[in-house]
Amino acid sequence: MSNRKRLDELITLSVELGKPGNDYVILGEGNTSARANDETFWVKASGKSLNNIDAGGFVQVDYAAVITTLDSRSLSDSAIKQALREATIGETELLPSVETMFHAVCLFEAGAEFVGHTHPTAVNAILCSQHAKEAYSGRIFPDEIVVCGPEPVFIPYTDPGLTLSIAIREGIRAYQDRLQRDPKLILLQNHGMIALGRTASEVQRITAMAVKVSRILQAAYAVGGPNFLSAERVARIDTRPDEHYRQRMLEGQ
Ligand SMILES: [Zn+2]
């Protein structure tokens, strides 16, 4: 895929995620990214809105420079800003989003080619509740497993920016160690969600499915609580060949 086509796909994805009717983000909320090549990626610039973004709303940044910032572990807010400015490629007044560091981790350490971070009202209604962790601890229907994987990564609330990015990296690594695969969905308590896709359309599907799951959970809690599928049933859906076939069909759409 040419670089320009990739950037166009990222723009289309961003505008789609930002559509007011989806209720995934408002104002300047949320951010998206895509790998540009083995060393760099595009990420939404700070302050841009997803719903009307174009190529001028993204900055290209150097992965290694962003990860060095993450590895520093304890930089001041202004030092992080300066480091992100220095990680930016080319002449631009734009500053990469403060959440650029976790995009770097998702794109270069978790197998994603496109990443969409949003704050959907339906998802945050649960993530901001007393029982967020419990609500997302089990799977409730087969298509959820096919699209979002056998489980999400759940990150307890932490300060956005560097601290959150470090927590996300640790959460991804623990997930990879335990499940021997990359996550598709990361849930951030009292904050929002991250969809990790091999394609732009996969990011859309994961986001849409996480929203649907969350709406169903809200209704299920009103009718006595969700009936979580057993681990055996989840594993069965996760590994059966016809579900893999469906995943590939979805990919072809
Ligand atoms: Zn956010």
C-alpha cells in the first residue's frame, strides 16, 4: 500500500470515528494513528477534531524518539511536549497529541497498523461506573469474541500522557505473555477505549462492536446482570474454523 493511500485511509477512518451520529467523540476528543513505514507513524495533531480532519491535521513522528520519551518514565509535562516536538518529522507548527506515546506502543509492539482511540458515551457509561472492571470481565455473545478477541486489556484509571502510556505498555505485555497474541481492544477506566486493527476498517468494526457490547451490558444490568459465557464457550468461538472464516470475510468487506 502506498504511503498516500495509507494516509487517506487514516483520514477516512478518523472522519468516520468522528461522525456526530456515532457518539464516539465530541470536540477535540480522541485520536488516531497509522504506521507510515518501519520507523515512523502518523498521529493526530493536538487540538484537531476527528470529524473534519484532513492530511493537514496529522503529524508524522519518529517511533524510536517517541519510545525514548516513554522509557524516560518521569519527564515533566513541558519536557514531554518538547520531546514530542523533537520527534516530529518535517517543518510544522503542529504538536503531536499527548497520547502519541501509547499509539507508538500499539503500532510497534502490539501488531496494529491502524489505531483508533475514542471516548464513546456508551462505553464510558460503563467505564465510569462502579463496576467497570466486572462488566468487561466476561464475554456476552459470539460476535463480540470474533471482532474484539477473547478478552480486552483493562487499564485502571491513571494520569493521561506518560503514566497512562506506561500502564498501557505493561498491560499489553502482560496480555501477550498470558494469551500469546496481540489485543484488539484496550479499555481505559474513567477515560475511553483503544481499537487496534490490522486495517482501518478493522478499527471501525472493533469500535462499533465495543459500543454495541456496552449498550447490551447497560440493558443486561437493568435485567439482573449479564449472563457471561463460560471460558469453554469463549474458547470454542475463538478457535472454531468457521469463525475464522467469518473474520476473513469481514476483512474483505
Ligand atoms: Zn483519550
